Amino acid sequence: MNRPRTVLVVGGGAAGNAVTILLRRAGIAVDLVEAKEDWNATAGSGITLQGNALRVLRELGVWEQVEASGFGFGSVGITAPDGTVLHVQDDLRTGGDDLPATVGMQRPRLQRILIEAVRASGASVRLGTTAEILDQDADGVSVRLSDGTEGRYDLVVAADGLGSATRAAIGITDKPEPTGMAIWRVAAPRPAGVTRTDLAYGGPAYIAGYCPTSETTIYAYVVEANRDRASIPSESYADEMRRLTRHYGGHWPEITEHITDPAKVNYTWFDRMLVEGSWHRGRVVLVGDAAHCCPPTLAQGAALSLEDAWVLAQLLTSSGTWDDALFQAYHERRIARVRPVVEASVQIGQWQLDGVRDADVPGLMARTMTLLRELP
């Protein structure tokens, strides 16, 4: 009898959780290690999930929970800073006609749904743990974990995010770079009239927007030029966000009333990265933000990560040989899809930074989303 294959997944975010669920379904033994003791179960405010993300979540068997927990809608509004609606554009159903175009939901709720699915899959999970030493040979990887334990694996999947230590450990030198923008985010009660994402370009911020995340909640955000984070005391976060949002009309006055707790406001720089060369070294392969990241101007970060997991799991579970040819096939399929999304996401932000008033933002969004209707 052949020995069951074993995989170590480093990182328990969207990509790591998804690949774990899919590999376990195929009977592959998976250990998942996550650096955060709480598995990031409470971090974040909201998330916008386009249809191509929903398609993978359905493959994971969690679509019904996502649908019940989130808020589905099918269009995006472009408004003036005073709240006047200038244009409403139907979203493409990038996951197919049997799924909503978009679902907004609370990010912690999505993470908890994925955590429950990983637990149910039978994977071994170690929290507060990282991979410290990777020693490869032709047949696999010997790993020492931060808790002192050691293991031997046929494959290591690096899903440890933007600042991936695993990426660096295998000699891939690409690093995320700031785009010049930063975003303030907060969760808030949903105004009765908010039933889709609305985006205002201009005003005191480059972009001001909100997305319904349930029947009772939204997450709201404003984008400005990035500043030295050390110069912004965390206790001033609510004040800083209100300073921007109070200049916007429409639903913004009601939203601004609820931006009071600095601990609930998140401030993050926009970054970009795309590993152009191979996404693997031997038996260690990158997925998700460890391989690519882009500003959230197209709301595709989690979607691309979920697609990575889906494609890699398809290749691993359908092949008897895990070799360079398989991992190169994974890279070729993914980079052809990821590159235009990263480039479009960065371009939309750059137009705002440069003050290009006649930029065709809706057109670029539509063209990029059309590409995503195809299976990854």
C-alpha cells in the first residue's frame, strides 16, 4: 500500500484554510500551522466577495453559511462627494449566473466559517506556531516548527501572507511595495438605504465607500495618501477617520456618527506585489498573498487567494506526480489571471493619485471583471 501523502500548510487565512479543506477532502493528510493564537478569528471589519470568490466558497461547501451571514447585491454606485448618485453599474456575475454578483460580509464571520470547515475536515491544527526550519531534498521537506516539534512532508504550502517568512526562507526575494495610498476602515450599523456598494471619487479623500455586510451592518472606508504610521497615535484613529468622512454627504453623516471607538478603526497602507518567477522552490509552493497582493480597488484580494487554493488543490489531487512540471503549470495558470487584476487594481489607485479626471474607472473595472467570469 502506498504511503498517504502529507502536506504542511503554513498560514490559516483564506488561501491556507481553503487548500486545507480541499486536500483533506481528497484524503491527503494535512497539518496546518497558524502564527496567531486566535487564528485571526476577530480581525478585520468587512470584506467584499465577488462571484469568483463565491464560486470557490461553494466548492469548499460553505456557500450556504456565507449566503446566510452576508448581504448579496448586484450593482455598484458612483456618487459625488455630496452623495449625489452619478452612475449605477450592474456588477458582472463572475461566479456564474447561479451566484450573486457580490456578497458583503463581516470578515471575522467569514474566517470563523472557514475555521469550522477546517476543523470538520480532520486536519491537524496548531495555533501560535510557525515553521522555523525547512530542509528539502528530492522527495520532500523536513520541517522544524516553533514549538520544537519536527515533521516530514511531501509538500509545504506557504500561505503565510504578505510578509511571508516562508517565501523569504526559500530564496524568493520579492517583497510588497507601497502604492502611495492608505485606507481607513470601520464596521458600522447599516443605514436603511444602503443596499449596495457606493463609491465617491474625490473630496477630502481619494475614495470614500461602503459595503453592506449583513441586514444590520456595513463596513465603511476612506482612502487617502499614506502617512507615516508612527505619526498617527492609535487612540486618534476614530478622530482621523471622522476628519475625512464628515465632508461627505448622502449616507455618510449617519455612518460618521458611529465612528467613535478608535480600537474598531483599522488603518492600512495599500501594497502591491507579484512574484513573476516560479511560485515554488522544490517542494515548497506559494499561494495567496505570499505570491501576490494588490490594492482593494477591485475587491479581489481574497478572491485571488481562494482561486490559488482551488487550482493548486485540483492539480495536486489529480496527479500522481508532484514535480516541477505540476508546480509550473500552477504558476502559468494563475499568473495569467492574477497579473491583469493586480495591474488594474494598481492603475485605478494611480489615476486617483495623479488626479486624472477623465479616467475610465468603471470601464477598467468591467473589462477586468469580464476576464474573471472564466474558470481560473
